[in-house]
Amino acid sequence: METTLTYQQAFEELEQITNDIEAEEVSVDDLAKKVKRAADLLEICNAKLKLTETEVNKIIENIKNKE
């Protein structure tokens, strides 16, 4: 899984793939590759969201412990 992309970059590429497929701009020959790439991008986005959630929860817990 490629992790050098930022969440924003992965999301924008995923959005572009979705738009291309919906607009029927993807040939049948490329469709499987695009769907695979979209799945990879979803994994990247999910991993980054989970990491961010964990970090935010730690910060909130630290704040609560200082009160």
C-alpha cells in the first residue's frame, strides 16, 4: 500500500476515478485497474483516518487527565 500520499491527495484521486467511471470515461480494458486503484486509495484513506482518530483520542485523554 502506498503511504506517501496525503489523505487529500488520495481522496482527490479517488474522487477523480469515481467521476470518470460515473461519466463512462473509463474503457472496459481499464476498468479493473481503476477499481483496484480505488480500493488501494480507500485503504490509504481509512488508515489515515484511523491514525488521526487515535491521535485525537490520545490528545483528548491527555487533556482530561490534566483537569
